[in-house]
Amino acid sequence: MNTKVSILTPFKNTEDFISECIQSVIDQTYQEWELLLINDHSIDNSKEICKQFALNDTRIRVIDSPGDGIIQALRKAFLVSKGELITRMDSDDIMATQKLDCMINDLKNHGRGHVSLGLVKYFSKDGISDGYDRYEKWLNKLTREGSNYSEIYKECSIASPCWMVYKDDLVVCKAFEPDDYPEDYDLTFRFYKNQIKCIPSNRILHYWRDYPTRTSRTHEHYAQNYFLGIKLKYFVELDYQQNRPLAIWGAGFKGKTVAKKLIERSIPFYWICDNPKKIGKHIYGQKMLPFQYLEKLNNPQSIITVANELAQEEIRMYMTKQHMKPMQDYFMFC
């Protein structure tokens, strides 16, 4: 008997796209699945579309979410799921026809303690922005190597609708119990925390739709301050070493936000930059220091918040000369 996979799919007001999404599941080469469509209080025709599909296919269930928001919907879907394997799907996206087959085979070959991944491709009737194009290329590079945790503090390094794990591994990672947003980034950090290994993939398995009203573009829970909060929370928990001095690089929005959060946590730090107009000034009572000050510190750790890509590369080269290693001595927060 084939292993059953549960596909968790919250939806809210996606009537324009959800039929195509569901059809892409029905068209899978792997057929031992259940599709759990969780209605997050839609006010359009989405639920009726889903119910029509469910009438024609007993593997599809339509359920109302007991709460508000995607976390509550995912929590409900996971609670009623019956599969040994769990994956997530967004109601406005499309699965490649071999997606489930590929991911299940990877998990069966590697066993528990692994997360199966796939390459993603954005599509939009209006074209893809440079930002999303860069994110796609960065994410797919990591996924080809299975090195998704190597830059986990930069962005969410596992695509939210393109992973699959054994159900009991997801339970170990506390599934959808936390109420922390962005929920996909928080789960990625919990995979990292519990040492769930990433299986490399070189196949495009998921087509990610972009459009102006997409939730990740419009909802406050996906604003930059939420991302920085998640990053710092897990950095302090998993990688920060209290016996080493901590430095922040950069005094832009991200640098200032991280500084505020460190001050709130009473975590001491040095604040460095290469902007002569800021060096020597005080921000939040903290003196800005030239980046060379790092050489005076004994075995420091650094959080890099500098957004400019050229400057980031210069910082990496400087760190290499100082014999400092990424994810040990310095962490890219942007």
C-alpha cells in the first residue's frame, strides 16, 4: 500500500485561482493523498468551488477554520489529517504534476529526520519584480545544495508551500502550535532547531503565483519588523554565545530595529558601521564605532544588517581575512 500524504491548504478569498490549484493536486502522478481545504472565513465563492470538487472526489475535504488567520487554519488541518506524510499547499499556487511523487521518493530514500524540498518558480500575469526574482534564485540555489539553513537569518530559506516531512517529525517540531508570524519562517527555524536535514533537489516542483493582493504582500504579519523579530528570537536561542561580545553592523532600519530589540532584552552589544557621518554619534544611547573596532574585541559574533549587496560581499571578504566563519562568527540578517 502506498503511503498517504496529507496536503494542508488554507484558503481565503481565492476564487480566481483555487480551481487551478485543486486541479493540479488531482492531476498528480502520485494519487494516495488527501486534500484538506480549510476555509479561513472567505466571503467570495471560494468555499462553494471547493465543495463542488469535494462532491466529485472523496479525497478532498472542506472544513471551516475555528479561528482567524492562517495559523489557526493550518492547526485545524493538521489536527484532522490522516496521512503519514504532511505537506502544505497555497490555494493560489500550482503543483508540478510530479511534485508529490518526487518529494515522497526523496523522503523514503532518506528516512525520518529529513525534509523534502523542491525548486520553485514565480509566475504572474504582470511579470515578476526584481525582488521576487532574486529571492527565487537565492532560494533555489540553497535548495539545489540542501544548504537551506546556511543563510537562514537572511530570509525564509524554505518555501512555505514546497516542503514535505513525516508527520511525527512535524510533531517533534511542534507543527503549527506557536502563534508566531511569519508562520512559515518560524517553522523553518524549528526545522533548523530540531536538526531536520534538508534533502537537495534540482527539480521545479512548485509554481508560486504573485499578484498585488497576495497575503505576503499585504498583511501586517509579513512586514519586516515581524521577520526581524523571528530572526533575533532564534538567534538568541540557538546561535548567540553569551561569553562572546556581540556586534551589530549597520545603522539603517534593520540595524536600528535589531538594536532596539537587543536593548529590550538587556543584551549588550557594540554597534559598528563604515559611515563617517554616523561614527562617533549616539543612537539609543549607544555609540557608533568604526568597523575596525571589531578587531579589538575578543572572539566576537556579528549580526550583519547592511542591505547593500556590494557592501555585504565586502563584509564577507573582511570576515574571511579575519578567519571568521558564517553561521558561527557572523550572521547575515539581510
